[in-house]
Amino acid sequence: MRIAQVAPLWECVPPPAYGGTELVVSRLTDGLVKCGHEVTLFATADSQTLANLIPGAPSSLRVAGVTPSEYQVYDLMQMNRLIEQSDQYDVIHFHVDAIALPFANAMKVPCVHTVHGILNPIVEKLFAQNKHQNFVSISNSQRRTDLGLNYVGTVYNGIDPETYVFHPQPSDPPYLTFFGRMSPEKGPHLAIEIAKRTGWHLRMAGKVDRADKEFFATQVEPLIDGEQIVYLGEANHAQKSEIMGNAVATLCPLTWREPFGLVMTESMICGTPVIAIAQGSAPELILHGKTGFLCKDVDECVAAVGRIGEIDRRTCRDHVVQNFSAAAMVQGYEAVYQQLIARKVQQNGHLRQSRAIVGAV
Amino acid sequence: MRIAQVAPLWECVPPPAYGGTELVVSRLTDGLVKCGHEVTLFATADSQTLANLIPGAPSSLRVAGVTPSEYQVYDLMQMNRLIEQSDQYDVIHFHVDAIALPFANAMKVPCVHTVHGILNPIVEKLFAQNKHQNFVSISNSQRRTDLGLNYVGTVYNGIDPETYVFHPQPSDPPYLTFFGRMSPEKGPHLAIEIAKRTGWHLRMAGKVDRADKEFFATQVEPLIDGEQIVYLGEANHAQKSEIMGNAVATLCPLTWREPFGLVMTESMICGTPVIAIAQGSAPELILHGKTGFLCKDVDECVAAVGRIGEIDRRTCRDHVVQNFSAAAMVQGYEAVYQQLIARKVQQNGHLRQSRAIVGAV
């Protein structure tokens, strides 16, 4: 297949640190190339890819510090290039949300959108206006059935098993861990509560966004004692794999419907079970009692910590390799593309047939 | 002709106060309807028009106080609606700059863009990428020949003569006037200098944008004495027509290449000659020695004040009625649309012909 992948220009592909969407695009794009597809990646010029790269900006627009208005113009330039050459692809896969919707209406080639984030109320209107287009959800729980979007599949975000070391045993002395943004939605304050109530050590890592500074300063920071509760700042990939892999369990006491819990799959692939509040994608990612525990509240999380010895760490890794690897994701999207192309061929056939009938009359 | 007019959503059409683009769109749209064309206006829902209105936002997005990101989504929704029904028009006329360019590439219908403002460096890149599209300049001096844009005509912004009262004589005691934003480009500080050096009274009106607050506070405000130099704040249409019409001359000591000097045509239609620094569109709008004076600097403006008695005020009005009225603008755009449609028909003819030849072989 000749496939166009359209990435945001905020980060390069793959991103140097944060940038979940760009990371997924990177793994998907390179995975498709390895499967023999002819892939073109629309992304920043400083992206690293096995595909044919069409640059939409000289470098990451976050690093370049552009304004929202300037960002929009780069988006438009990227769409412009895509329109000019859209007939060169069999399918176009958008990862850029709102901007792509009106353009996809103008394309003759089948298009599909993966929405990686959350939609704000105005963007929801634009999506509702285009609900007939093709959408892929990154979990079933992410589906916006209220908007009536036409979902053609769910494809879970995949990670590369080879880049995470399997840890058959946690380190001694044992500890719990928490990874993620220091925001109320991710529940770092609840992770601390669980640690304090169970008496376990907790190692936490994750960035503090500007919007979360006050929450962190008032709800999290005062509880960090550097002994039982340790905050390690932001962690790179190697640190994350090391700290997660050596933990007894990863805590995900979510207070929001997270579209896809990447940290959960990262933890399990290291062999570390996940204790999560059963919000958003968690029930789709964790096998309750097999690869972790799905809890309804903090009390249940506290109880689950006591049962963590029941979990086989090898099962955790196998579960992710089988269901949430980059290879599984590539296969999932291949199936979506084939479905869309087949439907298009069928539609064109009907069109030709009805034209022939009109001609015969 | 079936014509789509696509207006910005920042102001309603026509705008209650400021909004040069929306005012031009209003006059053009209603003028085309009066000429018997079937016109559809894409604008805010609170717009007033003789055309078929397709609302792109509930009301002026400036009044609604949206963020730049939200503004973009409304823009996209408007483009989305236009794409859905683009085959219903013979020609599409865009007044929305950057956002329209990639979409126009995807349209089968002839499209034309009027750029009403100034392009920032990033937007210039997008224009250069689309230089093959059809552009109309609002003055010859506005043409961006450096970008290689394909101009299909110049159509001056038109005003409605009936809404401006002709004043055969200035009032007594006599005064000069200045209308426009209180920004360095418009030269209110130079207007004050001209008044002070000639000893004439000066009445000034115009808004102070946030970006110009410091300039106004340091360069203009200290010179306002409420006697010789009077600042009237913002003026509505009736006040403008009254104050301008009663003036001896309007001063436009520009320090920038203004794409179209609306104030100049408004002044002349009231019968009031214009003394301008010959920047931007000024030499195209003012007949030197007949409807005002084109000066190279403040010294020449000072000298011109002394020669203002040479100007016949009736000639000023006639010049605008003939060349810069809404009727002249409507005719100008009609000619542009006809040219584009004729070219499209010719192209399609060639296409059909070459297909027929292929079929015959």
C-alpha cells in the first residue's frame, strides 16, 4: 500500500521526550515500512524515519516557540502539500485532529483519523459536522458515541518490547511506583495516600506542567519526604524502564477517563503489575487478577497492594507483547487501511456500474 | 452568476464599528445581489445581508472573546461547509487570507482571493506556495510582486456615496482633521506637527489599540491641548462624515505603505481634500493638485496646507463617485469573476476535446 502518515508539527517524530502522538506515529510509520509498505511521513524536518519524509516545518514548533497563529499556518502549509500530491496515496492517515477534517472531505483517497487526545467543546462541533468520516479509537472507552462518530476500528497504541527490559523480580527493598504528569487527573496525590496507608515506599516521576504547578505545590510536594515518598523529577526512557521494572507494582489511581494508559502497558512489559482505578482504558489494558488489579477507589487500591504477590510477572509481559506491541498496532492499522480501500473500490465499482446503466438507457 | 462570498468571522457583516474587510464584503455582497446575481455569504449569524447567509459562528468572534485556537476551529467549520456545497457556485471569492489557500486548491470551482491586510513572514510562505491561485489587489501598490502572486486584477475598495453628505464649504472657524488608528504608521504625531507648524486647528479621531497604547501616551497625548489640538476618541459613521465634511483638509501623513487609504476616499467624497505623504495607495487615490496633495514629507505637507484653496471640493466628490464607489467596486469584481469563469470554461473545453481525441484513437 502507498500510505501517507500525517503527524503534528509540535514535536519531531519520534519526540526527544514527551509527545505521545509523535511516538505512536514513529512506531507505526517505521513498522509499516518494515512490512513492505511505501510510506510517506508528513512531519517536521528534524524527524527520524524509515519512510519518505515530507517536511512541514524546519523543526519542532514547540522548540521553535511559535505562537498558536503561526502554528496554524504551518498546519495549513502541510495540508497544502498533502492536497497537491494526495493522488499518490492509497490511504491517508491523519494524527492531527481538527485541521484535517475539512481537508479530508476534499480528498478522493480514503482518509482515516486517529484522535490521540481529548476534544474541547468547539472542536467537538467540527467533529460532529464530520461524523461520517472514518475514525479509529485508541481504546473502546475513548469512543465518542455521543458525537455519532463513524468508528472503523479500535487500534491500541503499541510499544516496542525490545526497548523495555523484563524484570522477573522486583528489587529489594521493595517499592511502589508512579509515573505520569503531576496533575490531579493522573492521581499522584492518591498514589501517595495508597503508599502512606500501606506503609510501602513510593518512587514517583513525571513532569509538572505550568497548569499543574499549584496542584503540585499544594497537594503533592508537601508530602514528599525523600525517604518513604521520593520524587525523581522527569525520567528518560532508560530511567523509566529501570525504575518501573524494579518496582513491585505501578499505581495508576486515575481520576479521569484516560483514552489510553501508556504507562500501564510500559509497566506490564517490564513485568510490573498495575494497580489502577478502573477509569477510561484501564479495564481494556489490565487483566484483573492476572496482570494487576482494577479497583473502584483508593480503598480497593490499598487492598490490592496486599494481593500483589498473586501476580505472575511473566504473564504481565506476555499480555503486552501479544496485545499492545508496535507489531500488533501495525497489524491493526493495516487491517483498517485494507477495509477502507476495499470499500472505496466497491463504491467506485457501483459508480461505474450505475454510469454504464445510464449510458445503456 | 452564483457567487459565494467568504468573510472573516471576527466581525459581523457589516461591522458595527471597525472592520474594514467586513465592510467591503457587505457592500460588495449587497451590490452583487442588486445587480441580479445569486449570492451566498459565509459570515457570522448576526450579519445583515441581502444575500443567502450561511452562518459560520453564532456572532462576531471578537465580541465572543474567543482564543486564536478557537478562532481557527470556527474558520475550519466555515471551510467545511463551503467544501460540502462548493459545486453550487460558479465562483468563490475569499476574503479570509491564509486559511483559504489550501482549500482553494481542492475546489473545482474558480476561486479568487482579495487580501485586505498585510502578510506576516510565515503567511507569506503559504502565499508563495500558492502563487498560481487567483488574487485581486486592492491597489496596485499593494501587489506583492516579490512573492510572484498571480494577480487577475486590481479592484479598489468602494464606499456608498449616499451615506456621506457633500459639504461644498468647510465650516468656520476652519480646521484640519485626522482620522485613523492612533499608531505610528498612520502618523497622528506628524498630523499634530503639521497643525502646530501652520497654526491651524486639528480635530483628531480614531481608536487606540493595545499595541499602540505606549505610542499614544508618549507621542500623541502630551500634545493634545483641547484647544488647538483636539482628540475626539472613536467616531461613528455619522460623526466621521460630519467632522470630515466640515474640515478644510484631511491629513494622512503616512509612514507605511497603506494597502488602501479608505479615509482618503471617505474624506474626498465629503468634499474635503486630502494632504497625504505619497506612500502606498495614496498616489492612486489622490489627484495631485485636483483632489488634494501628494507630499514627500512633513515639510511638503506644511506647504500644501497653504495651497488648499486651489482645490475644488466638488471635484473631490466626483472623483470618488466615479472611481471608488461601491458600484465601481461591484463592476470591477464582476469583470474578474467573468474572466475566471470564461477561463475555466475554456480549460474544460480543451479537456473535453483532448478526451474526445483520445477516445477517437
